[in-house]
Amino acid sequence: MIDFLRGNKREAIAFLQADDADSSKNGHILGFDFYSGFTLKGQVRKYFGFGEFLSPSYKSRMREGMRLFTKVDPLTQHFSQPRKFWERSTDNCTSWVDCRNTDNLRAMRDSSVYLMAEEAGNERTLQIYKDRIRLRVRSLYMIGQGEWDSPIYLGHTITSYVNLYDFAKDEEVRAIAKSALDWFFVTGALKYWRGGFGGPSKRDNSGGNCAWCSGASRALGLYFGDSPVKDNSQDTDLIHLITSSYRPPAAAVALAQKQFTKPLELLNSKPQYENWKPGKSDKPEFHETLYFGHTFQLGTLAQGSGGDWNGFKLMAFNSHRGIDYFIPTSSSGNNAVGQYQNLAIWLNDANSSFQFFLPKSAHTEIKRGKLFIKLEKTWLAITPLSSANAPINLQFGVTKDVKNYPNDHILTASAIGEGISGFVLEVGEGESWEQFKYSVLGSQLKIDNQTAEYISSKKIRVQHQGRSLPKVWRNGKLHDWGNHFDVYQSDKPLIHQGWKSKSLNLSILDGQHQKLEFK
């Protein structure tokens, strides 16, 4: 389809009308491949978006394939053996359509089957999928998404709802699709900045930590822009957005371009992954702190990083690259993180080593056991700690993914002694580099058993609680996790979505207000 837009119309249409792979296995639907969610999404845009250029006979045959496919719910129709999605796939299904239930695959499946059923006139299947779509979009306005802020999969979810918005005939369904898209673009705007996508994230494989490196940044950035770096990725998934009539709210664009009063802090929550199961939507699984300075944004989770989520990420302004990333990780043990604005403490109960991802262009120096990192406009100070307050060895390493990150490297820090280990991060801006170092060197670090307290111009204290949420004192006040349920809550008027509130409110500069509701 991208080739068609480049002007190679004859070759592109010939390719689009060629027999699908494994067509001999799909005789039940006239040879068409409607199995994988990713394939389904492309089939939908081919038929509805480029249908006028397809031959009448091909389009008629495809429509009949859709009719056969959606005569009954294809999730209830089964092959005799599981079918692979790719050569080494293990999560294979026996159903006619992709049975996997990740948020992005579910969005691809539900939107595609709905559109095919609507086109074919299969009302019963249409209604089944309309109800499923409504429930999933409603949950966004209740508790958020289980696959929250994924650098890999957010773009796939967005393009699924773009298909629904562009091609649904039912105006109610189009309105539901728009509600989903508006929510994704407003919430995605918080983590997008200058071509990058940062802050804590679910289903993060560490492959998106530079400008335009993630599917999320490429999808959002097509509308948000504001980067000195061009997107040269040639991401074919963008065909859905390039040819769509959907446009995000102007307030979302302003939010992405950070047109609000800073500094600003948000206390957010993230739901459990399989939140559609009984009892799984009763309370959040993750508690997020997100802080915006003038030259950086820092986000953490109380649990730190683990599993398939990243729980500690900083993006800083860079005039040439768009943004610089600073990302710490630990090697083992249970993590506990507390953040108060520009201060964060990360504790680990397994005497873990740490790795710090940072740009090669950063100037680094060590003074009195503290590591100072000078970025273009942002200063970082890392104060290592262990239970014995022993010094931390620091040794440079190299990045694992050279292809994606030729301009970054890893700094390793190995803890000495036994018991708790970790570090304090303080972020500075505005003042001079020398003033920042002087201030940090005058700070105090107190360690008592499983508790660390850092006192600078502000103070933060964290007590490790094993596998439970840590105790965190933010500037002397004990933080109550029981009151940290709002999906989004800023400390100044900007954005708010209460837990199970069914509404998202955004107030941005220049009088732009956006209230999104789902009823």
C-alpha cells in the first residue's frame, strides 16, 4: 500500500491481489488469510481503503470471503489443529481468527471482524463485536489499559481503532472509535517528547530508547512532530494513519509539545494486565510518578523495573538528537523506588549491581563517590549506597544493541558488601553545572537498615518492604498508596482521570480544554 502511494500503482495492486500466503489452507474462506491480527488489520485497509483500485472480481470474491468468515463468530469456529502465526510461534490458536488477547491483538481482531461482518451484512456477528469493542473502550475511561504506554504495541492499537473510525458505517461505532483514539492520543502525549517516548511503560523490550525508535513515537509523532530529527524509519504501519481522516484533539498536540506550566508532577496508576477477569479491575497494579521539568521528564514506578515493564526512565532535551535517555536497571532482587519531583531513590534487597544507559556525549565525573552526568541542559547526580555505606565501583561498558544505539553506552555500578544496595538520583537544571555539583555535594544521605533518606533542597525517604509497596516519605510526608488510585492526576490543573470515573479532563494553555467522556 505504501508502494501505491509512491506512484507504483500497477505493481502495488498486482501484489495486493496476489494469492495470500497459505491460501490452500484457507479454502473455507476462498483462500484469504484472515487469521493473524496483524494480517487482518492490513486486509481491512486494503479492502476498504484501496477497494476502488481493486478489480471488481477480486473485491467481490474478498467480500464473499468476509461473509463466510463472519457468518458466525470466527472465534467459535475451529481448525482440527492449531495454526502457527510464524515459523517458531508457540501461542498458536485453533480458532479461525487470532485468539490471543493482548490489548493490541484484541483491538486488531475486534475492529477487523466487526468491519467485515458489517460489510457482509452478518448482523449477529456484528453485534457481538460491537459490544466487545464498546466494553474495551469503556475500560479505557474507567481504569486505563493493561498494555499501558507500550513503546512496541501502542501504535498497533491506535491503527486498529483508526481502521474502525475510517470504515465503520454505524455512526455510534465511529464515535466509540474516536473516543478510543482521543484517549490514546491524549495519554500518549504525556510520554511523547521531541520524537521520543519515555517514562514507565508496559511491554517494553528496550528497543525504543531514541528518537523515532519505537512504534509509539512514530505513530504519535506523525501528528505531534516537534523534533529536530526526521523519522526515516519507513514504518509501513503508518499507512493506516497517513490515509486516515482521523485527527487528534488540538489540546493533545499542545500537551505533546509540552505547552503547559512547568515544573509539574503527576501521580498516576496503571491497571493489571488481564483486567477483564473477575476481580482484576478492583485496584491498580502499578503506581507511577511522572515529573516534568523545563529540560527533562522523569518517570518511575514504586516497583521499579521488572518482568516486561520498565519502571524508571528519564528523557532530557538535546538540540540535535531530540532527546537523550537515562535509564537505570538492576540485575536481580526486589526493587523499591520512591520519587518526589526531581529526586528518586532506588533500593534493592539483593545487593544488586546496576546499569545506567546514557549518551556517549554526556560528560561524567566522580567526586566524593558521587557520579555527576552533564547533559546538554540537564544535570544528573547519582549517589550510590549500600547497607554498609561502602563505595561503589563504577566501570564503563558498551551497549548491547549497537545498531539502535551507536551514540549511547552503559555505565555499570557494582555494589560492595551485603544487604541493601541502590542509588539516589537528583536532577538539576537552570543553575550552573558548578552550582549543581556544589549543592549535591552538600546533601545528606542517611541509611538505616532497610531505609534510605536523602536530604537536599527537598528530601525523600524510602523504606524497602520486600515484595510489598515501599514506604515513601515525600518531603517529610508519608505517601498513602491507598489514595494513589487516579489514572491521571496532576498537582496543577492539567490532566485528571479518576479511577472508574468514565471521564478524562485536560486543560492546556491558550484556553484549550478537552473533556472526554464515555457513557
